[in-house]
Amino acid sequence: MSETMTPAAPAELDLDACAAEPIRIPGGIQPHGGLLVVEPDTLRRLQASANLKEVSGLDLADGQSLSDVADAIPLVGELRRWLGGDDPLLLRTVTLGASPLQVFGHLTPQGVVLEFEDPPRSEAETLEGLYPRLRRFLDAITQADDVPAIAQAAVREVKALTGFNRVMLYSFDEQGDGTVLAEHGDGVLPSYLGQRFPASDIPAQARALYQQNRIRLIANADYTPSPIEPPLSPVDGQPLDLSQAALRSVSPVHLEYMRNMGTGSSMSVSILVEGRLWGLISGHSRAPRQVNAQVRTACDILGQVVSLQIEAREQADRTTERLALKQVENELLSRLAVAQNFEIGLLDNARLWLGLTNAAGAAVVREGRVKTAGATPSVDEIRRLTHLLAGEGKEVVSLDSIAETLPQAESYAATASGLLAVSISQLHDDYIIWFRPEVVRTIDWGGDPRKPVEPGTDRLHPRKSFEMWREQVRLRSLPWTESEIESARGFRSAIQNVVLRRAEERAELTTRLEAINKELESFSYSISHDLRAPFRHIVGYAELLSDRLSDLDGKSAHYLQSIQDAALSAGRLVDDLLNFSQLGRMSLSKDRVDMNKLVAEVRRTLEPDLDGRRVEWTVGDLPRAWGDGAMIRQVLQNLIQNALKYSAPRERSEITVSGEDRGLSTAYTVRDNGVGFDMAYAHKLFGVFQRLHRSEEFEGTGIGLALCKRIVERHGGAITASSTVGQGASFTFTLPKRESARQGDIPRG
């Protein structure tokens, strides 16, 4: 036994030469039987094997009809009955002269192909004699627990039927490599149980023949083919197609393979599951061995029973797995339905998320954001994988070796060697990805799978050694099953529906909110407009009344002053509401704005209200802004006015106005040394009528900051606040520059 730590290197010579070998039209047959091709209507000879007379006793000249040969009369009767019916195959024991023969027949475009072999030697070798045995096998196999048990029962029965020294059953994987699942032998030939045979041992066209013709016997690996005469069909001028012939001569390369393997005879029975070649039952003997047609037919029936049993078990296993995965999906979807969004829902239900595909890690990539659960590569590596997936352009991608496609993935193979990804957006590179770690496996090959090339030639030989050859496979995860891939695909559809439903709900809600906002704006504008005059009248009449009644007592004068103050406050509130509601109606008149000039104007406007207060102003060199000058002035005035108001308790108010260029935007900050506020309530600052201090402490309508926010956002900017209680507050707003505003690139924060 030899060992290696790296995967086997592929044969240097392209195997196309082997695949192109004319195995369907070999030009000859195995000599343990004879072959005759006749014209269907006249039964005249078209072609025959050179040994036909020796095997069958028929002496039929080229072009002569079977009807003209006395010894062939029984055969002619059987042929007429068969050709007049609808059975695709003929299988009869017919006496030609004094010799009974087993006759096989099938119809082709080149004529009726008849094959002659020796009949069963005893009643036990006929189908009638074999039926009880087949019935017992059928009863036993239905009790088998799983596919390996079915396989073991099958090889035991085929060995009993055929007498081969060793019978194996092996299955093919997706790459075409075959693994021996079950074996039964008498010790004459070596055991290959558990070993693997490379796909190159059976070329593609040979696999296709195994699907077309389910059973094949090679009675003697050292036979000399009996040629077909004439070599070309009189019907179409082509070599005779022997695809359906049991006696078809096989490739010399395969005969060499058998001799290298130490076998003198073999028989193969195809196992077809859902129309594909799932595996083979293969019998071998050290010496030549003939298996008569009746026993071969029994083995063919057995192979079909095994195929159906394996198909039923695999379907049952898949159904069980699918139901389990579907249950996981349903539970996960029910939780996602009440989650804030599906990304948060996945993270909060990581166990179910991973259980969808039996993965060890998972990631969701959406709009550039990467969220992970379990064992995954780094965020940067996941982004690199996302670019790779986007290049594939497929809805579902499954890999059990990422490193084969992306060599640098070897660095994190222990965490993620396998990948199963589904696209969840048609517009963006958004994916849900599942990961599996590397599983280091040791594979025992039935010999070195690399085929040797004869030195100095291009002739490819079958391998000569079948001594165990061990390979250690790395950088691969357990393969994703069909059910797991279907689970991922189904979840993809469900998630897309969730996202689409949420988007539709948001769109509907947005439309409703826009309509409500317009109604509220209209209502507030109407109410504010209608209330302005009455409040002004109240203030005016209160002032007139105060002037005319100069002899009022102190309490009455206080009442009158309270009416006047309340009306003034209500009037300011109405004015602010009117300004706030008009913002939604007014268009922006944008131009370059000199912010230093605006700050100076605001200071002059507020100067009369300072009443000799000590105020220390620090105004930096402010960059110009792009926007509506009047509205931006309103923002500055509200912010500076607040800074003055909340710093009033200080012995000296410190007001700072600064600005900076942030590339695509300009930012402006108003800072004070006032009472500040608790950042836990910062989210309330910019709401209408939201106040963090009592009105008895600081007057105001509670609309000013909401007005600032609305103006800034209409410009495509943002406004933020920060503070420490007792240490002042700062407010920063950003405005996009003219270029970024044109491009629709709106900076935030």
C-alpha cells in the first residue's frame, strides 16, 4: 500500500481517445455465441458472425432466407409470431436440427439481430426454476433497513446465482467515482470492500451503454472476437450497431484492465435510479465462466428490484430530511414575521438559521452590511466571496471546496471549506450564505487512479496495480445534500416574499403618512392663520384697557398683564406653527450663502433682548453654504437663541459658532455653556412640542428645534445634538454642497 498527502494528479493524456473508442460498433462478438442479422419481412441473411455455423449449425448463405433452411423452420415460426406481436425482445429455446439453443432477438434499423447461445444445463437454471429463489429474495430485501443492507443482500444472491468468485456492489458519486458498498466472495480474489475506483475506469460512453443495456457478460478475458461478415450493413453501409447485443465484443483496453486485475471473467448488472446510472453489481472469477441467458435474465430482474428498492429508500430518506428542514424553515419564518427586519430576525434565531442547511456558520450580506452567526470567515473575506458569487450570476451556488475556486480561501478552510449561497436581490449583491468547516477524509483507492501512458506513444493503458492506494483529502467540507440545497432555495423565495411584503407595507404606510402630513399641514396652516388675528386683538385690547384704566388695583393690573402675556405667548406659538406648516408648501430658493454675514445679522437681531447680559461670542471663519438664505437664517437664529436662553443662568454666557468643510458637505456648530440636557432624552429634542425643561424655567413653544430639523432635511442635510448635563450643549447641522446636491449624493451626519 502506498500513501500520499495530496490529491491524485490527473492523467497527463486527455482521456478523449478512450471516450472515442467505437465500443458500440466493435465489428465482432464474443465467441461463446453466434449472431445473425436478417431482414424482418423476408428473413433473408444480411450479416452474421464468422462462427455462426459452428455455434448454431445454421449454414445460411449471404442473402438466403431462413425460410429456405429446413433445420430453421422452428425458428422461423417463433420469429413470425414475435414480429407480429408487440414484445420488444425475443427469448426462446429453439431446436435447430438436433441441437437446442437459447435465442435472443431484438429489432434495429439495420435488421433483426438474433443471438444464439447454449441453453440452460438443468431445470434449476431456467427462469421457471429460478423464480422461487427470486421471490424469496424479493421478500427478504423489503425487510432491509437501509441501502447498505440492500446491497449486501444483492451481492449474496448474485453470487449464489452465478457462482462468481467475488461479487461487489458499488455506487457512483457526482464525479463518477465508484465506492464498493458491499462484497461477497470465496477468498479466491482480493477484497475491495470500502475502496474507491476512479471515474476514468469507466469512460462516459461505456456508462451510457450500461444505462441502455443493463447486463453484460465477459465469459473469457482472453477471447478472440468472431468478426461480423460483411463488416458493413447492406441496409445503410455502416458498421453493425451492437449496443443491445449480449454478445457484443468489448474494448481491448477493458480486457487488459481485467487481466491486470487478475480476473478471467466478469458480469455487470446496472442499477438505475431515477433514470441515472446509480451503480453496478459486478461479478468476477479468476477463470473463464459462462453464465447462461436465463440466469442473466434472473440477475437483470434482481438488478431492477434492487434499483427500485434503493430509489424508494433514497426518496424516503430525502422526504424525511426535507420535512425536517421544512419544519425548521416554518419555525424560522414565523419568528421573522414579528422581527424588526429579517436580518435581526436571523441573528436572533441563529440556531434555526444554521439548521436550515445543517451549517456551522452563516452570513447575510445586504446593501453592503454583513451580519454573521456561528463559525464564518472574516467580514472582508465574506465580502470577497460576495464579489465571486455576483460574478457567477446564479440564484443558488453550492461548493464543497471554496479553495478550488478561490485559492486564498485555504487560509480559513478549517472554519469554512464549503459554501451554500442564495441571492436575495435582483438589483444588489445581497446574499444569504451558509458555511461548513473542512472535514479531512482518507480515501482508499483500489489502486493508483492515474492511468499510465506507454513511453514513446500516445497509447493509454489501464492501470496495472490494484493495491490499495491511500489519499488524504483536504480543503473540503461534507457535501451539501439535495434536500439542503432545496431548503436554501425555498428559504430564498420566502425571504424575497418577506422583503417584498415589508417594502409594500412601507410604501403603503409612506403614502398614507404623506397624505396625513399634507392634511395636518393644511389644518395647522388654516388654524394658525385663523388664530393669529384673535390673539393680536386680545393683546391690543389688553394694552388699550391697561392704558385707559390707570387706577386699577394691583391684583386687577396683574390679571390684565397675565392676559396680555398669555396672548403674546399664544401668538408666538401660532406664528411658529404657521412657519412650521408653511415649510412644506414653500419652495427652496438656493444660492451661495455667506454664513458669517447671517450670524452677524442674527446677533444684531437678538442684541436688544440681552438686557446687559455678559455674553462672550466666539465666531469662527465659517465656510459658505449652499441653500435658501432665509431658511438657513431661521435655523441659525433658533439655535443661537436657544444657546442664549439656556445659558442665561450662567454669570457669563459663552456662545461659539464654528464651521468646517467635510468634502461633500459643510457643517456648522452652535455651542453654549448652559444647563445642557440628558442625552438619554436626545431623541425627543427635534419633535414638535417636545421640551426637556419646564416652561416655568425656560419659556418657549417647543417648535423651534423641530423647525430647524425640517429646514435642514429639506436641504438634504442632517442635524444632531450632544450635551452633558450642567456643561452646555452643542448642535451641528450639515448642508450638502452644490455639486453633491446636483448629483443626489446627500451626506448625513
